[in-house]
Amino acid sequence: MIAVNGTYENGIVRLGKKIKFKSPRKVVVTFLEDEVQDDPKRLSVQDFSFLKAREKSKKLKSSLSDAIIEERKAEL
């Protein structure tokens, strides 16, 4: 397997370097997410409070893990 960086623009993929093969090859193209820097909306460790989370989870009638599992099943 060979990995090559490149760019995609207006329906065209441009590879960062030329690759030569004697016969056609199948490829997989992965589109990477844009890097997000200093996004004020992102949650940081300093924003998390164990006590606040505990207070909010008191209303759950089951365990938090069970609630998450059920929520994810509903999304399927």
C-alpha cells in the first residue's frame, strides 16, 4: 500500500507526487476534516464539572451507560 497526500478541488484530485504503475490500480480516497483551531464552542477539560454532571444525572432512572445504549439503539 502506498499513501500519497494531495488535494481535491472542483471534482479533481491532485496527488502530491507522481506514482507510476504498469497496470490500472484501485484506490481509496479519504477526505480529511478541516483542522479546527481555538474553537470557543468546543468543550475543554476546564469546562467539565464532575459535580454538575452528577447533579444532572440524578434524574436518570437507570445507569448512565444504559441510557446511552438505549439512545444509540433508537438512532439505528
